[in-house]
Amino acid sequence: METTGGGGLRRFGRATAGHPWFHHLSRAGLAARGVLYLLIGWLALRIALGDGTHEADKRGALQTVAANPGGLLVLALLAAGFAGLTLWQVSETLYGRPLPGGHRKRMRLPALFRALTYFVGFAGTLQFLFGHAGESSDQQSRAWSARAMAEPGGRWAVLALGAGFLAWSAVTLFNAVRLAFKDELKTDDMGRAAHHLVQPLGVLGNIARGLVGGAVGVFLAYAAIRFEPERTQGIDGTLREFAGTPAGAWGLIAVAVGLLTFGLYSFCEVRWRRVEAVEQDEGP
């Protein structure tokens, strides 16, 4: 009876993941991600140009949305989009990532990590929708690091997380340079003009995302090594640090433009990303 029940649950999961509406929800999530990156990139650009009144992180982006007419509706749509991203990555955890030629790439751990990340985005957006703005990314990072380092072995956990960000950054930068992101796209459906548009957006956008993630990892690792949780930085603090490099404000401008570029690339993924972890007619 347990086997039958488990088989029925698996069939239901495959049927759900293979339904066209599930694919539409996944693409809506990519659009939500694009909106968030566009807003964070825009806020970072404003900071570089001297206007630092908003944090260049998720909270600052959501505050910007809420302050405009129809903001609550947009927040609800963003929350639904992040829910779609979460479910999509759960399906990739279970069934693998679709690749050209009908093959599938089993990367359960990275997909599960992305699912957790998108779930945090969903929960934060939903919380914001109901009037709880929460803390900035910098405050959250420092509070979490302080709590972790207060526990036995917590310092090593923070160091491991920093190393994880650095590893993710290296992979992201490497894949951007070698154009590995194109394996996730339906390139056969693209015209020549689309190829010329999407490729540079993917390269520049992923490089910027990798640089920011790597910088976050550096701050986490440094805080763990020095045993100083106040050294950690969230997205906003990390972006502001780019203005403190020898490149000055131009360094932050370059990263901000890169984040804006990744936002535009996300909208290209809405059209051409392979999201069908399970085909509709695939058997049990």
C-alpha cells in the first residue's frame, strides 16, 4: 500500500511539473527575478551618482515598488513569481535540468539551494506585502553571523558559507566566459538578432552577479577569520564597497549596469529558458 501511495504521489508530482501552466508559472518567476535585478541595479546606480537614500537590496527594491501606484498588486505578482521559481527548482531537484537533445542534468544540491534561496525571496516579499518590511540585507547578515558565531562551531559555519559564495562566484564567472548559460536556452528557437542580443546580456549580467556574490563571500570569510560578525555585508553594503575600490564610483556604476543587464537577460530567459523539467506526456 505504501508503494502504491508513493507511486501515486510521484505520478501527481510529474503531472504537475509537466503541466503547461506550471511552465508558465516558472517563466513568470523569471520575470519577477528580472524586475528585482532591474530595481537593485537602478538603486545601485543612484547610489553611485550620489543618491543613497534607499538600500540597493531586496528590501530597497520592494520599498520602491510599494511606494508607487499599484505597488501592492505588483508585490503580489512578485510573490507569486518567486513561488513559481521555488516550485520550478524543486522540480529540477527531483527530475533534473533539461538540456539540448532531450538529456537531463542531475544537479540536485545546486537546484535545492536555489529553491531555498527563492523561497526566502518569496517569504520576504509576502512579509513585505503584509506590512512587515524587516531588516536590510546588511542588518540580516550581521545578525545571522553574530548568532552563528555565538554557537560552538558557528565560526566555521560562517567561513563555510563564505567559501560557498566564493565557489559559486567562480563557477558563475567561468560559465559566463565559456557561454555555458546558453545550454539552458532554446537556442534553436532564436533568430540571428536574438543570438546577438542575448549572448552579451548573459555574459555581462552573469559576470556582474558573480562579482557581487564573490564579494559577499569575501566579507563572510573575513568576518569568520577575524571573529568579527560586524564585518559581514549584505547586498547593499557589498555594492557600496565597490565605490571604495580604486575605480571609485565608476566601479559601482559598472557593477550596477551589470545588474541591470542581468535583469534584462532574465526577461530573455522568460522567452527562451528551458523550464520543462518534465514533459507533459512523459511516463511515470
